[in-house]
Amino acid sequence: MATIKQLITDGENALPDSDSARLDAELLLSVVIAKPRSWLYTWPDHIPALPEQHLYLELIRRRQAGEPVAYMMGRKEFWDLQLKINHDVLIPRPDTELLVETALAKLPEDESIRVADLGTGSGAIALALASGRDNWQLIATDQSARALDLAQENAKNLDIKNISFFQGSWLAPLSGLTFDAILSNPPYIEKNDPHLQRGDVRFEPVHALISEENGLADIHHIISNSPSFLTPSGWLMLEHGYQQGEQVRQLFAAFSYSEIETLRDLAGHERITIGRKKDAR
Ligand code: GLN
């Protein structure tokens, strides 16, 4: 007959390996009893029904085995949006918000520009931009039909209308179109990277994480193909691994982009590289 307070303490103590044990426990309990997290603080002495207590303990056990909270909850906050998430897509990361921030800072706020998000997954990047700039037109692609279904569902739930979706690999479904900016957070992890054995990534779709050529194959593909899809001086903005900055800048240079620049994430790591298509004057 445990109280809310007791269940949270027990959950927290059961998760010594998580660096957010208390938050994990609170989120899982709140989803089980279908109340916001703040409710847990208002009613610490409430005793949830037994089936709810059992379900909660089961989720704590799954968390102990490493399963990400976002997959168990079926949602994740990104930018200021609540996104539905499932095993077909990567869990959106705070690092990726830097890509959104950069696009908002560099691209003209008042013009009705066209922006592509390649490999949109849950739709995180495209939806954040579409919601922040209702005069921009967002085009999101993904090769996974299931990912695209989820991204479309997210657009519908959030009532975001200035976005359209195309199924296919990277730029392939966009032939004949041009964009003022192309953005992507492509897979960029090298297949033998030991990080793949730890944490959330063990539960995420492998095709959203791993890329050939030491993690650079998809980045290379996007950099080399984007110029034909960019308007003159159009921007390409890519997320990449924290040790890939130099190689990614070299690729931008090899394909004649200008104004090449790398930005650092909150941890101080090189994370986003941007460049502009050379003006064909
Ligand atoms: N664009 C999505 C995100 O940033 C998916 C990225 C991916 O699957 N590599 O969350």
C-alpha cells in the first residue's frame, strides 16, 4: 500500500545507474496514473490502485534494463513541442535544438521561404521550425513510411499545417524542387563505435544511427547532392558527431560551399556545420 512519495523514492533507489533517476521515476509514475508530474507533488500521500503500482514497478524494471523513458512514455519534449515517439524513430535530442536555433537565427523571418528537413524521423526539426515560422513552408522526407506516418500524426496533433511530407531517401523524392535551406540530422555514428553498446541508443533504430565511411557516408551524400536542390546562396545545415567537425568542413569545402562554419552544442562540442551554396554569378 505505497504512497506516491514512497513509490517515487523506491523507483529512484532502484535506478542507481540512471543520471536522472528521480525524474525517470516521476515521469513513469505520472504516465501510469495519467496525471501531470506536478500532481505528484500536490498529492504525495495518495495511494495509487494496485494494478497501477504493479505497472509502475514493471516500468521501473524495464528502465533498470536500460529502456529509454521516452519510449515507455511514448512521447518526448523537443523545442516547445510534445512529440509522440515510438521505436520507428530516434528519440529527439536537446543537441538537435541547436540546429533549429541556427536555422531561426540565419534564415529570414519575414520571407516565405522553403526549407527541407531530410530524414525527419518523428518530425522534430521540421515541426519546430514550422511552428515557429508560420510563413515558412517545410518539406520533410524520410525513407521509412512508418517514421513518416508518425511525423504526420505529430503535425496533426500539434495542428501544424505549413509542412508537407515525402517518402524516400534524402533528396530523392524532391526532384525538381529547390529550397532556401536544407537541414538534416542524419545517422553519423561509425558502426564499431563503443557508444552503441551503452544507454538509449541500444533501443533506437540502427538505420537512424549508423552510417558507412566512418559515419560520414550519409553526410557526404547530402553535401554532394544538395547544391542542385538549393537556391543561389541557399543554406545547408547539418548535425554531426562531436569529432567530425573538421572532416565535415572539408566536405563542405570540397563541394564549393561558402561561409562554412561549425557551431558548438551546450557541452561545448562541435555539433552543427553550415555553409551556403556559392552564388553562380
Ligand atoms: N531528424 C530526426 C531528429 O533529429 C531524426 C534523426 C535521425 O533519425 N537520425 O530527431
